[in-house]
Amino acid sequence: MTEFEYNRDEIPQDVLLELVLDFNRNFAGYVKEVDADLFERAKDYARSFTEVEGYDITFLDIEGDEND
């Protein structure tokens, strides 16, 4: 598992969230580009463990450049 080391007093929570989400997008994009089959398996695996009590989340697969 990837852990992020940071000083809680120096990085606001909204900035930390954006950093983690950006890392995740870059990491996932790289894996998808290098090994599409592994990406699909990893995505399905992660979805099966991504639950937050009291919230219903729908995952969308969006193709294309995220800067569009």
C-alpha cells in the first residue's frame, strides 16, 4: 500500500485530498497504459473494497484526455 508522509500542520485537508486524487489518476493512467488487463483486474478489485457506510458510490469509466 502507498502511504503519504506529510506534516498535518502544513498541508490543508483539501490540498492533501487533491494530491492523493492526482497521484491516483496518474498511477492508474500509467498502469492502464502499460498493462490494460492488469488495470481492469485491479480496478475491479479496488471497487469491491471501496465502500463508505451511508454513501452509495457509482464508478464511471471515462475514456479520453482528462484535460478535455
